[in-house]
Amino acid sequence: MVLNVIIWLIVGGIIGWLASLMLDTNEQQGIILNVVVGIIGALLAGWLIAPLVGAPTINQGDFSLVSLIVSLLGAIVLLGIVNLFRRGAVR
């Protein structure tokens, strides 16, 4: 159980970091915010993207390539929404 949470945090951090690199917000974020973005982005993907493609996210305990991509897409959408409200436009 504890090992699953640690793996979930690490994978969430990596996903959040990759999403921040893709949207060029990495300089504004630290490690903790990357983990938060990765995990919340995966939750967002579980509600929005996963039903459309029929794939799970990392929050559902599946660490396949498809679930990582869906979770990454959710993190990118989350950062895009945050950038929209923060700056008034998505970069």
C-alpha cells in the first residue's frame, strides 16, 4: 500500500514535470507543484478523457503506456486552464 502511494507520487511528479515542460511553465513550478499538477491532471483526465478513449489513468492503479499518456493529456489540459486564468491566454 505504501509503495503504491510512493510510486503514484513519483509518476505524478514526472507527468506534471513533462506537462510543465511542454507548456513552458517549468521555471514557475517546483517539485511539489509538479506532483500536484500530475495527480490532479490525472484526476481531470479520468473524468474527461478516459471515458472518451476507454483507457484508465494512473489514479486508477494502472501504469500502462496508455494510462500515462491519458494522465499527461489531463495534466496539459489542467496547466492550460491555469494559464488561461492566470494570464488571460494560453501560451
